[in-house]
Amino acid sequence: MRRSSMHKGHQKDPRIDHYIAGLPDWQQEVCTKVRELVYTADPDVTETIKRTDQPFFTLDGNICALLGTTDHVTIFIYDPIAPDPENIINQGQDNLTARGIKVYQNETINEPALLNLFKAVIANNRAGGWRKVAVRGAEKLQE
């Protein structure tokens, strides 16, 4: 994994800088805000490129990924059980491995809700991953 330059005390991957720089201005703003929030959730987050050119943020497993498209940015959340009490997830709610948040131009990100979602994903990752957390939860229900 290539990393260089600091991002408020964190290693910044220049490939992600390049990815973000290639997006329209409004998408750059969305991606930069997501990047800041994921680091706010935990300073130990690592960023890298997976699937050829897609920015991923990880810590003991995937947290999220970014994808700029023609008319929106998708924030992929790699935890189908992390709570979303403010209903910011608007894509793939029934997906078995990941869900998404589509952000369109002139939409505002609910930053506190997204930060809490990132914190929940990280907590599940640190507890062994959402699959193990889900199994433990099911076992407790059977007791």
C-alpha cells in the first residue's frame, strides 16, 4: 500500500487524492467530507485503493468506499447490521454485505449520522467483523 503526506495526522494515499481531483467540484467536496469524517470516527483508519481505482477506508476490515458517478457519489458502507436510526442509507438496505448512501449535487450530508455510522462499523470490525457480531447477537437471543 502506497501512502504519503499527512492528512491531519494521518497517512494520506496520493492515489485517493488523484481519484478525488478527477471528480467534479461538488463531488470532490462530498468525498473530502467523507474522508474527514471517517478519520474523525477513528484516527487509526487506513485508506487505500481497491478494485483498480476505488477509494476504500479500512480498520480491521472495510469501513466504506467511495464511487463518483455521472450524477451522484455513492458511499458504500461495508456493514449490513450497523444501526442507521436517522435513515441516511438510501441504497441496498436488504443487501447481505454492504449498503449505500447516494449523495446528489446540492444535497447535504447528515454529518453526525454518518459519523455515528462509521463508529458503529469500526466497533463491529474491532469485535471481529459484522458476521461474528451478528452470530453473537443471534446466540444471545436464543439464550
